[in-house]
Amino acid sequence: MPQQTIAEFQREREELNQIVMQYADLSIKRSFSLDSQAYREGALAQKTKELLGLVASLVLRCDDCIKYHIIRCHEEETTSEELVEALAIGLVVGGSITIPHLRRALRAWDELQGA
């Protein structure tokens, strides 16, 4: 399966979210809203929350979620060192089964860094 570029991923995600919202009932709309609200600035900075989301996504092995949080971490000006430390925690918690997801996460990070 060919991997999507960041731009392709973002375009597809936006298109699919539009389709979801065409059909969404109150429960789906509330779930999407809760997700957005959870990542707002609060006692924890948005960058910290995105790193937490990234670690959880790595442990759960959700490549779409990992890519989304990698993008958000980049937007929140996360350093490579901060990202790698967070991913290391996800690897310890999730175990070796997360290694393929770790590889794809860092490939996406490389793309965002212009590597």
C-alpha cells in the first residue's frame, strides 16, 4: 500500500470529515466537538496535549491518528528532541509491536522537517 504524503493525508481527511458531517447526528457532532475541546489550551499547553495524543495513538497503533498528531506537533513547534522522547514513552508502553508505526511517524516528521 503506497503511503500518502502529508498534503494528500490532510486533503483526504478534510474531504472525509465533510462527508461525515453530512450524515452526522447529534452524537457524532458532540464526539467531534469533545475531541476539539480536549486539545484546547488549558492547564496543559496545546503542544503537551498533542504529544499526549501522539503517544496514545502510537500505543493504539492508529496510523491516521499518529500522522494527525505529528502534523499538530509540528504546528505547535515541537522540537525533534521532544518528539523523540514522547515516542520513546509510547514505544515502552506499547512494546515492539509499535515499531512499524514509529517508523511511519518519523517518516512523516522527516517530510514536515523538509528532510
